[in-house]
Amino acid sequence: MSVGIDLVLSIIVILIVIVAVSIIWPLLLGAAWSPTSVRIVDRMLEMAEIVSGDIVYDLGSGDGRIVVEAARKYQAKGVGIEVDPLRVIWSIINVYIMRLNGSVRILWGNIFHQDISDATIVTLFLWQRTNQKLKKKLLSELKPGTRVVSYIWTFDDWIPVSADEYNRVYLYIIGEST
Ligand SMILES: C[S@@+](CC[C@H](N)C(=O)[O-])C[C@H]1O[C@@H](n2cnc3c(N)ncnc32)[C@H](O)[C@@H]1O
């Protein structure tokens, strides 16, 4: 009986630790999870003028909705980078259910430590201070002409080539805005 109770208690503690890590880790590294609505995802991809040859990186990809939509609707390639293990598992399952595993990759890791140099579009919904910290990486790894679309948050000193102030979506182009 006590072995049974010990096992249940251990499982509960492990679950609490996993959930705590998945909430606290993103807060420490960049931004809390908050999903972008389907309407805004469409607006972000539309402002980036996405086409089928594009390689879209979503930095902090949450449940993978942006890269899934880029592949499903526009036949682009998608790479989602996400630090929260629960959301990584969730998005990988979603990618398989949608049969997009040939065109979408979900990577578990910190966006600051992943190579993003083959991106042609980068999407972001992080925090202002995280965007600021990312500037150096974006400038050193992305090719001129790469479109960077940020929801809500901007980049100090960069000038957006277009801004949808109503929806708070901002498009930057490496080499033009920077
Ligand atoms: C506001 S949510 C946006 C999710 C998704 N991009 C969307 O638009 O629906 C921010 C996401 O970034 C992730 N995140 C924050 N900092 C990160 C980091 N340094 N590396 C990887 N993911 C990070 C969080 O776990 C969270 O899922």
C-alpha cells in the first residue's frame, strides 16, 4: 500500500517539476507562452510576402502554429525553435497529425544557441528586451533581404519597412531596416 502511495507521490512531484520547468524556463530565457491568433499568423506571413520557396524560422515557436501554417498554406519550409519541452512534444505531434513532417522541423533548444542562417523569413512574438538581445544574432547570421516579422514588439533603432499598427505587426528587412 505504502509503495503505491510513494509511487503516486513521486509521479505527482515529477509532473509538478516538468510543468514548473516549462513555465519558468521560458520566462528566464526570453518570453512567456502566449499563442498568436490565426488571424495574426496570416497577417504576419502575408506581410512577409511568403512564397513556396521560403524557409520560415519561428523563434520561440510555442505550439508550432506559425511554421505549420507557413507549410500548410504556402508550401514553405518551416523550422520552429522552442525551449519548453511540453510545447515541443505538442508541436511535433501536431506536425505529424498534419502530415507536415517533410516540411516542418521543430527543434528543442534556446533560440540564442541555434543556427538560423538559412532562414529567408524569421517570425517573432517574444518581448522587447528579447528582441533587443537578438539583434546581434540576427545581424550576424541572416542574409541581406531576409524578412523579420515581429508581433507586438519592435526593435529599437531598426526602421520597419512596413507596419500594421492596428494589428501590431512589424516587418523588417535585413540590410534595409538595419
Ligand atoms: C509569446 S510565445 C509565442 C509562440 C508562437 N511563436 C506563437 O506566435 O504562437 C513565446 C514562446 O517563446 C518561447 N521562448 C522564450 N524564450 C525562448 C528561448 N530563449 N528559446 C526558445 N524558445 C523561447 C516560449 O517558451 C514561448 O513558447
